[in-house]
Amino acid sequence: MLGGRWVPAQVTDALYRDGDDSSICASSARMISESCAAVTQLDVYRIGRPSGAAELVERRIGKHEDGRWIAVERFGTEELRSERGRRETERREIP
């Protein structure tokens, strides 16, 4: 399911690189947030069910001079925080 609608598995497969748990979009957002000094907070949201609302799963706050985050808070379940786990769960629900 994507946006509440059934789509072929190939559609979601195109969003992931082999061997990488993060989607291409999530990897790009993380890379930009870590390399740009102006970004001082990053909120990561996931959707646990095709018809569900986005839930906050991680908040990164403040940066050291070398770009590392000062604080990382995690929320929700491990399955919700894992993009690959969420993706495989959705795949099982497709008729």
C-alpha cells in the first residue's frame, strides 16, 4: 500500500537500495541534515499501517561542531522505527 492504495511490490522496491534498511528518501534527508550546519533538529516519522497516521519515531536535537548530533530520542516500537520491517509488514498485507 502506498498512500492508502495498492501498488505492485516493484514500486516500493525501487525506493530501497539492496542491503540498506533506509529508503533512498530517508537516506538523502539524513545525509543533508548531517552535512548542513543550519539543520539543528531532525524529526523522523514512520507510518506503521497503510491506513495509519505518521508517528514520530526519532528526534535528533543540536549538533557538535563536527556535525554529530548532541541528543537522539527514540519513540515507538522497534518495528515502527525500522523501515525494512515496516515495508515487509505492508507487503504481507497486500492481497
